[in-house]
Amino acid sequence: MTAETAAEPALASQAASVPGWSRRTRRLIEALWRDPSQFRRRIVKRTCPICGYHGIFVSVGRPPRWDVRCLDCGSRERHRLTYLWVTEGGGNRLAGRRILHFAPEKAVMRQMRGNPLYETADLHQPGVTHRIDITRIPFEAATYDVAIAHHVLEHIDDDRAAIREIFRILRPGGFAILTAPINATRERTYENPAITDPALRTLHFSAPDHRRYYGLDFEARLQEAGFMTERFRLPPDQEVKYGLLRDEWITIARKPA
């Protein structure tokens, strides 16, 4: 780690605390400090369907992914795609439903602020409603109407146990909103429990804490637990407009009524 890299978190923290700076300005300055190369090109403006912001999106992650984060609400691609499904047709598919959100992202938590039917859960994340293991959820069956898990299942040793638990806690007619890294060029999920070294996991599964790289059989795993599945994605021109990934879709897993 260079001195410049080590200083970046402190600089970003200073930017976040400058009085009078708007949230957009703080995020823009943070993005400039963390990844200046993203601004050395012509940047096309995007539209965030969640907050209505229209302008540039900035990078997130290491290595950075460009054109990802909304400067206003902080949403990423999966959050915007989920919102577009939830509000498709002008309604709100989550209205009046009891929701359990695993590994909740700040952007979604901000959207749900003040909703008494929205609960969060994680084994390690601070500030959640329930500190629980997704493979052993300590709630009665048919407790929730909706479960949300964005990029969670690829981190779980026994993802099938987690899927069964999600199915169990949903009420008949309820549904889970799920996203995960999926290699659409492979039919079968690639996993190997013997690979435990973080560096090797990154090479095999794309991140040091991933246990697998799903293939197109992802939905088959959900169906094994009893779910009916469907996919949601938008046409290519809409993916560009809203800053969505070209190779990502949402899987809606429904528990039969």
C-alpha cells in the first residue's frame, strides 16, 4: 500500500465532514480522490429512477467499477433494477408487505426509512434489526411476505440451506427478490469447498469471500426448495439510461399460494 493509497480513507472522511457541502458534492470529491482516472474521459449522464437524479454516476469498489453509484441516493445497479421491478406499471409491489432484508445496503435502508414493516438481518453487520444466520433463521414459518437478498447467497457455505430457510419464512404467495453473480455462459454453478484461500477464491469465484460462481442453474436451486421463478431485466437502451449491468437480472422467487 502506498502512502497515497493509505491517505485516501482519511481524505474521503474529511470530505464527508465539510460543513455546507451537499451530499452530491461530498460523493463526487470522494470518488475523485479514490479513482481520478474515471474522470479522464467523456462521461455520459445517467438517470436514477429511485431519486430522479440525472447526471454522472461514479465508481465503487476495488478494483473500481465505473458508472455505478448515483451521486444523490447512493444506489448501485442492483438497487435501481430492483426499484424498477417494484414500481413497474406505476404501483408498488412492496406496499403493505412485511419485509426481511438480508445484508441490507444503505441505499435501500434509506428508501425504507420509516416503514414499520421493513426489517433487516445479518450475522455480522451492525445496526440491523436481527442478528441471525440466514441458514438457521429463528422465526416461525410463514412470517414474512417478502425477503430481499442482494449478492448474499454466493457468500454462504450452504446456500441451499439458506434458500430453504427463505422459503420457509415466507407466507404462501410471498416472494424473494434475489440477485447474485451469474456466469450466463455456463449452465452449471462452479463451486469447490476445498478452495478456502482468499486469493484462490478471488481467482475461481471473483471475490475472496465468495464460495461459488453461479451458472444458469441458479433458478434450479431455488426451484428445488419449492419456489417458482421468473427473471426481470430491461431492454439494452434502458440499461444504458439507468446505469444497469448488461449481464445482471433480478430473480423473483415466489412461494406458491
